[in-house]
Amino acid sequence: MPISKAMADAINVQIGNEFAAHFQYLQIATYFHEDGLPQMGAFFDHQASEEHDHAMRLLHYLRDTGAKVAIPKIAAPKATYRSAKEAVSLALKQEEDVTAQIDGLANLAIDERDHATRAMLDWFVTEQVEELDTMGELLQIVARAGEANMLLVEEHVRRKAAAEFGTAE
Ligand SMILES: [Fe+2]
Ligand SMILES: [Fe+2]
């Protein structure tokens, strides 16, 4: 069953939001790589690739339902940060915004009794719980360590990545 024009339009907007998140994370990753914090840089590179996957997941859904794909204009990311804490705060704010956007899409799917889209969005609802938890925890650790102790945060991020991806060396 094809989805409504309103639903397709809203999903296209979200494709733009996910690509905007992708670019924002690439920009934050670059800040950390250039600031001598390669583990933080790698963490945000990985986040960036996840956001790209989210955009593609939505795009493929539009294709599967025969809806029109129309990728919107993507706003430029914020490119300068005064501190690690500011960069991670921006990341958390972005995840909070995306969570609200996903909830809005889910509300629309429910209003339209569009069960296919609602079921597709379940994955995103669950993903956002994890994203908020991950970014909230990182901000807490960065705030606790302080700018002078970011190498301790590097070690934390390295250990966590090793546990998650088996990339210990
Ligand atoms: Fe996302
Ligand atoms: Fe995310």
C-alpha cells in the first residue's frame, strides 16, 4: 500500500535531518582529530556513518513503498567549538532534536493509521533511546574529566570501543 503524500514529505524532511546529523558528526569528529584526540575523533566518525545509514534506511523505505524521494537542502553544520564539552553538548542536543523529530513522524503514522510506516519507525524509536544514553553518558564523562583531562576520556572511549567492536590492540 502506498503511503500518503504528507507521510512521504515528512520522511523526506527526516532524510535531510539525518544527513544534517551525518555532516555535523563529521565536523565534530574533525575537531577532535585536529585537537589530538583520535579516539574521540573515531567515535564521532562512527556516529557520522550511523547517521548516513539512518538516512539510507528512510530513503530505501520510500523506494520500497513507491513514494517519491526528494532529498531536501541540507544546512551546513556548526564548524567551530570552544571546547570538547561544547562539541559533545551540541551532539547531545542534536540527538534530543532527532528524538523529537522521530516521535513526530511516529505520531503522524499513528494519526494516519499507517501501520507499515509506524512499524518501520519502531527501529528509530529504539535507536534514539540508545543514542540519547550514549551521548548523555559521554557528556557526563567529559564534564567530569574537564578539558585538561581529555586524555582520560580518550582511554575511556578506546576501552568502550574495544569492548563493543573487539578492536583492542
Ligand atoms: Fe539518526
Ligand atoms: Fe544519532
